[in-house]
Amino acid sequence: MPQNPALAQSDYQVRLEWGADGLARLAPAHVVVIVQTLGLTAHALEACENGARLDVSVDDDPAAALVRSASAAGAHVVIGGLRNAAAVAAHVLDVQRSRGERTSISVIAAGHHDDVDAAAPRFAVDDLLGAGAVVAALGDLGIDHASPDAAVAGEGYRALAGAVRHLLTASGTGRMLADDGAREAVLDAAARDAASVVPVLEDGVLRAA
């Protein structure tokens, strides 16, 4: 249940929050889109694009735990970000059509736990951009009744879309990955709509929808 009705964003179809605490603050949603641009999203897309699956049923990573929490609340859980924003939006539209009624969507930016003992995730601009790309793509398909939080992320992405490669490589997460020799992975994650697959949670496993 939301911790405070004023923070639940329940008046809006498209909502946005951060991490596990943010997920708990929101009203229950039919669909939850988890975004961790340079983490879980990248790993899930790589697996699905290669015909594999990603098991998150026992993973102790906070992002995997976030996926499980969203599923436990009864949501249809998908993984999204910059690389598959349009595909995610199209998938959500299909879910709405199959339900035959307006479908609520919570976009959850996972952030990063650089310290495993951290109580809350670190704000990550890469996840804000990924979440904003998903919100913008939903809006392009007419799913545009967005909360202020989601609207700011979506319009922020639109305004900065041309600078995404620079912003990701210059971000704290991007620089840390580059220092570890993974700069190409950061550049790959910045490629808007380069991926057409949508990782969906089913029986504890992320697979291509």
C-alpha cells in the first residue's frame, strides 16, 4: 500500500518513482516498467537479444529484488530504457488493448546501490533519461495522462535527446563503467530504440515478450 495517499500518483495513468521505496509509495499499477539503464536493463536486453533468459528469482541484486517486489504486488513487469523505449510503449499498448480498459503504468527508475549496505539507491541520471524515454514513447502512442513526476522526466528526455550519448558517458555511472573498460557498453545503452525486444518477467525469469 502507498505510504501516503498524496504521494501515490493514483490520479494519473503514467507514474514515476525511484527504487523500492518509490514503488511502495505509488498506488498499485497494472504494469510496472523497471529502468536501470546501465545495469539490469542492459543485462536483460543482452540476454533476450541473444535468445537467452535472465533469472532474477534468487539474485540478491537490489534491481532484481525490485523486479520481484513489483511482481509480488500483482503487476505485469517489464524491463525498459533508452534502447527499447518504443518497443516497451508498444507492448504496454498491447497489454491495454488486451485488457479492454485503461491500464495504469508505474515507471520505476532503479538507481544504483554502489554500497551494498546503502539504505536507498543513488540517483542516476542514466536512469532518469531511460525512464523519461519510456514516458515519452508512451506519450507518442497516446498514453499521455502522466503525473507531474513522469511528465517532467518525459519532457526532460525530449529536450535532451540529442545529448544522450554525452550525458551517459559523462554520468557518474557511465564514468565508473568506462574506468572498468566498459565504455562501449555505455555507448550501446545510449542508442535510443536500437532494441526491439521487451524483457518480461515470467516465473522469476526475464524473457523476450
